[in-house]
Amino acid sequence: MSKPETTAATNFLRPIVQADLQSGKHAKIVTRFPPEPNGYLHIGHAKSICLNFGLAKEFGGECNLRFDDTNPAKEDQEYIDAIKSDVRWLGFEWAGEERYASNYFSQLHDWAIELIKAGKAYVCDLTSEQAREYRGSLTEPGKNSPFRDRSMEENLDLFARMKAGEFPDGAKALRAKIDMASPNMNLRDPILYRIRHAHHHQTGNDWCIYPSYDFTHGQSDAIEGVTHSICTLEFEDHRPLYEWFLENLPVPARPRQYEFARLNLNYTITSKRKLKQLVDEKHVSGWDDPRMSTLSGYRRRGYTPASIRTFCDMIGVNRAGGVVDVGMLEFAIREDLDANAPRAMCVLKPLKVVITNYPEDKTETLELPRHPKQDIGVRQLPFSREIYIDATDFEEVPPAGFKRLVPGGEVRLRGSYVIRADEAVKDEQGNIVELRCSYDENTLGKNPEGRKVKGVIHWVPAAESVECEVRLYDRLFRSANPEKDEDGGSFLDNINPESLVVLKGCRAEPSLASAEAEDRFQFEREGYFCVDRKDSRPDAMVFNRTVTLRDSWGGQ
């Protein structure tokens, strides 16, 4: 995409926080980032992370990391570890130790009993199907559960027996007694506790009843002294329930909920359920597959924390929905890597070149800058009789406008000499397997006498180059809206079959032999690449393409 217009990033929450501090409503801002540990973080979470941690940092406050772990059947320690790693990788640190909603299970249980004693909660025996039927619809009110008028004593007894494990999963639920005729569906006697005989990653087998997300979330905020509870717009209709709990319980603080528009990115899936499906069905290699929209995937692909933070600044924070062009994210990483990534040369499709008039016993060392605009040193390339160029840089019958190597034509080798193609050596099937060329010894660092050479191509020395694997990653989905398949299929039918092309036997310049995991480079004329943090080894280097040099999807 073309360079986006540069404007001051909008954030409607910034003046709200500023006013609250100036008025004395709050002495210090406390925010929180509250992921559910049921999957890896994705690019949409990055917006929330930058928002919550960013506001706290800007106004001298604190941001908590709290795992809202109320559904043990879908949660795992792997996800907790990955979330903590991703937040730190993005450049943020939470206040104190990480927190868990499960830390507050005892307090939540006590508050549930208080609601029962106040006549504001009851144990309901309706099945989930019956409860849906009783709930009504957006156009019709619900009707009261036949168990709504149980006595306080009966409700306390049944709730205690639920906690003791006397009933099977789904047999009973504790519900708030609010208003089954409310136009807000969330206030129609929502569930407070469900029976789940499941092992919990933090509390073990201490509990067989678990609080609902809605009951847990606001009270956890209050316990932690959160001042600004920031969430996405789909929770706007939950705010009255959030406030009902705060009003009807002796909570130590009264957080205020604010909603912002979630990130919708084209060519991208951010549903954790669908991301998990991609992993479970092996459409990708894992949660950290470089084609995934997870932060672990972006990291492995070579994205930098700075580029993702810049992207989040570019899109701003508001309440208006809409779809963001993924080209903005790609623009952010190109700008970062163009300014900071060292240059190197790597031949993806090696074609051997023998420079016939170069002395067989001679090797000279050439020096090239590691970056054209930054003083970060030089890299050394040995130059001798045999080198590799990319097979696509030679054409026997060139198309119009071809400015690379042709029979009898000349090109400059990057940072080296001008060579001329004299002969193409072919195998029995007619494939070109070698070029015989000659060089002009008077063209190192200067133009040839009496003629103009337009083309410049990259190369690596044959003997000293590093054999490597290069993985050309592209967008995982071929449709701007992967959720909608024109033929009525699922998002899986929109998977781009060219999203990964693996090239083996590539040749990289010798300086890359010492590259370490996550080192990033611009491979001249090819794109931006990084050393794979998982599969690369010193004796078997693997480079992942982060992004092409230019937007190849423009106009699609």
C-alpha cells in the first residue's frame, strides 16, 4: 500500500483519564489487561495491551495482568506462559505479580452467598435448553423460572450441596434475580455459578463450581482497585450488569467500564476458536506458525515489537467500528526494518557462474556496508572465480524491459565487478545448469569505460556461501474477508495455497553464518527476513520472509 497519511493518533480515553486525575476523582490510574488463558494472544490483543499499559505508563499509573480463568475445561498453562511472554516481548511489564481471577474464588463465593441471603440469587434446575426457552428473545420478554421463588434457606442448602460436589455437571446453576422482562438480555437472571467437575490449572480440584465471566470480571476489577475497566464494544450491553453487581455487593471500589472498537483486520482471522481450529486440524504448524495472526506468529515471522506498537498508534482508539487494511501493519514493519535491518545477500535459486578470465588461485575480500544509511559497520565477502547468482536473473530470451543478464549482455554484481554472459551450459534436458562469464577487472567501484551498464544483481561466493532453507511466507487467506466464502464454504476454504513456499538449497553470504535466532535482515532485492527462532540451527540455517520489499497485494 502507499504510505498512510500521518495524523495524530486518536484515543478518546486519554482525555477521560486526564480529567479524572485532574478532578481528584482518582489519585492514580489503575488499568488491567485481562485475557482468558484459552489460546494465544493475537494482533487484536496487541491493541488492548498497548492501550491499557500505554495509558497507565503515560499517566504514571499501574496496569495489572489478570488471567480471567473461570473455564478450566478450555484453559492451559501453555497459554498462560505464552501470554506472559508476549506481553513482555511487546515491551510492557505489569504491576506486581500476575493475577488470576481464581485468586478471588473464595471471595466471589462469599459474595454469592450474600446475594442469596438478600433474596437476589437463587438455585435454578432448568436445563440449558429450557433456560434458553425461558429467556425469551430480543422482541419478547422472558418468563420466570419455576425455581425463582425458592426460599433463602433452600437456596443456601442447594448452593452448599453444589459446592460439595453432590450434583452432576449442568444439573443446577446459581442465577441472579434481576428482571426476566428487561429489554437488556444480560439482565434476565444471568448465571452466577455453574457446576463443572473439572481440574483447574491454578486451584486443582478445590472447586467443582465456577463463577461466570460476568460475575467474576467486575468484582475482580473492584478487588484490584481498577479505576478504568477498558473492554471492547461487544461488552457495552454487559455494562448494566457489571454495574448491578457493583451496586449490590460490598465491593471495595467502584470501577467504571469503558468500551472501544475492537481491531478488525482484513485478510485476517482473530477468533480464538478459529485460530485453535487451524492449529488442531493442522492447517498450520502451531499457534506460532508465522502465518498466524498470533503475536507469537508475528514474532517468529520477524515482526518487531516496535512495529506492532507503531501500528497500534496508527489505527488509534475510538468507538467506531470498521476494517483496518492489513497493509498498514505491513507498512509499519517495512518502515522499521528499512531503517534498522542490516543488509545481506541471499540467492534463493542458485545458478553457478564461472568467471573464466578470473585467476583460479585468486580470492579477494570485498567490503560492503551493513546498512546504506546507518554506520553499523561493514561485512566482508570473498570474491573468486566461482559465484552463485539467482537463476531468475538470466534469460536467454529476455522479456521486454529485462535489465539483468542476457547472452552477450553485462550486469554489475552488487558491490563488485561488471560481468558479461558468454555461454550457458545445459544438461541433457536442456536446463541451464551453469553460466560462463567474463569480468572487467577495471570496474570495481567504478563504471566501465565507454559503455553504460544498467542492471545490478546480487550474488554470493560459491565456496564460502552458507547453504540454507528459506521460507517464503505470505498472507494465510486469499480473501480480504476470510469469514465469507463466495461458494458458501467456511473460512478454511479461503486459505491461500501459496501462503508458504519452502526453498531448500538457497545460498546466503558468509556473514550470515553467525546470525542468531530472530536476527533480521533485508535480503537485497528479495525482501525482509529473519532467522527462525524454532527450527534454525548453526548447521542448518532457516530464514523466514517477514514481508516483501513492496506491497505485492496492492489493489486486490
